[in-house]
Amino acid sequence: MGPSPVLSENGKKISDLPENLLLKIFGYLPVKELCIIGRVCRQWRRIVRDNSLWRHVDLLNYRLDLKKMWKVIRSHLSECLISIKVKGFMDTGKPKSGAHSLSDAMLNDLKDRCPNLEEIHLKNCNTTNLNPKLFPSTLVKLTLENCAVQPGLMKNFSQDLPQLLFLNVSGTVRFDDIELSYLCQAEQLKVLIIVNGCYCVSVESLSKIAQNLKNLLELELADTGIKNTNQNLELAVHHMTRNLSSLQHLNFKGCASLSPVILQNLLSGLKKLKILNIACCSDVKYTSLVSMEQNMKGLRLLELCESQMEGHNIEGLESLLLECSVHLVEPCTCKCQR
């Protein structure tokens, strides 16, 4: 089969372009299209196999079972791979929802083929079949978004993943205080994201995070089970202000126990804080924010929900906070609006 007769503006066929330019154009295509155009002709097939096109493999637009994943790995992945993103079947609600997209053998093969792999992003994947010790030790970034995980997943992360700096377990409902206690041994972590329905994470874990993960730059704990039981939130905030001196991004969205007093203590101690999300924290309103504007001078982004504004406009609050932008979470579906 001959090359595609697609014409450019000057009337030339696209196949007349230099291969280095074709390679650059192909670099903008998603994985599926790359595989398709590789069938056009021998020249394009050779270009599509160039390792530079397979450094960052994003498969989140597709759902691949084990058979298809093996095909992708064996056909295209090599030592050039830096990041891979995979979507599973857990959100389909169909019989295949429990299917696996990765296996232990596959993780072993990835370690051998891709010794420079730094990021794995799994979304809606059933990972209960995986041995966590087989994750590549080169990982710097790991995302387990809305995944099913087995208990004890994080037990040896500090030893098995010594270079891990970023962990996102958003929507992974089995992630609980026990997993966090294991994770607190990974003192090198700089970003920890636990949001969207991780209700088994309590305020006691927040204290452990603050006492052990002292290198954190970003901490997101939105919509979790954190409550101010027996004044434990005050204690956790105390640990945060003493130990998380480098923290720049904090997300407490939906924390109903966050009071103006606790927030002011937090702001007073976290001098490097730039981004703060306290949307849907029902006790923190516009008037209380105005009273602590001196403690928010260092902020660059403040996220709230509409009900917290008490009818005031964003511009009025931004004029008090100087260089800080105020962003409203829309649409707001939180309890404080009901």
C-alpha cells in the first residue's frame, strides 16, 4: 500500500516531507492514531517505531485488557519509556469491571524493558492481583486513581520505592489509616494527594503525616474522614505548623471541622503556603476570612465555594489579599449550600 496522498498547501504530498518533520508531526498524535498510521506504508511504520514517540504513553482514553496491554508493551515500549498511563474497567458496571489491566509478569517485564520508567498512572484499575514489591524501584510518581487495592499495599513502599516523590490515591476507598501509617515511613515524599471519597483517613493520620513526612510541598486531603474529635484537629494543625515548614499547597476542601480559629493557627504557622483550598468548609465564611487577611498575604490562590462568600463578590476579597486570586468551586454541590 502506497503513502497517503494528503496534500499540503503547496500541493506536495505529506509523504514528501522530511522524515524528521514527519516524526515531529506524529509526536502530536495519541497512541491509537500512531498505531493506525503505522499501517500506511513501510516508511511510516519505521517512523512510528521511533523510540522518541514512546517516551510518554497515555492510554487513559482506552480500556485495555491484559492481552492488549501485552501487545502494546512488546511492540512499542523500550528503555526510552518515562511514563505510562493506563485505564481499567472498574467504572463500567459491566461483567468485565473486575478485569485486570496489569499483572505481576507485566510489571516484571516493564522493569526489564523500561529501566528509566519514572511514572505509572492507573485509573479505574483492579490492582488486587499485583504484588506491590514488583513496582519499578525507579518510580518517582505513582497515581492510583479510583483503583481497587489490596490491604498492605504501602507496607514496604519506603524500601521498594526509594525515589518516590509523588503519590496520588484519589478515590481509592480502601486507602485507610493503616496504609497511611506504612506510607509515613517514606520520608522523601513531596506530594501526597488523598481526595474524593477516602473516608477511612482520619485526623489521627493527619498528625502522623505532619510528624513524619516533613518534606511535603503539597498535601491534599479533600473530602476525607477528618473530623475534630476530642480536639484532635487542633493537635494535628499544631504538628503541621511545627513540621511542614516547606508546605506550599494545602487542600482541605470539605473539612466541616475546620473552624476560623484553627485556620488562623494554620495560616500563622505555614509561612510558605501559596495555594489553599478550603471550599465547602462551612464554618469558614467571608467575614472570618476578612478578619485574618494579614495571615493570608503570602497566598497566591484561595479556593472557596459560593456559599462561603455570604453574598460578597470575589473582587472585594481579592483587593484585601493583594496578589492572591480567589477561585470559586463551581458547581458547588457541598452540604454547606443546602
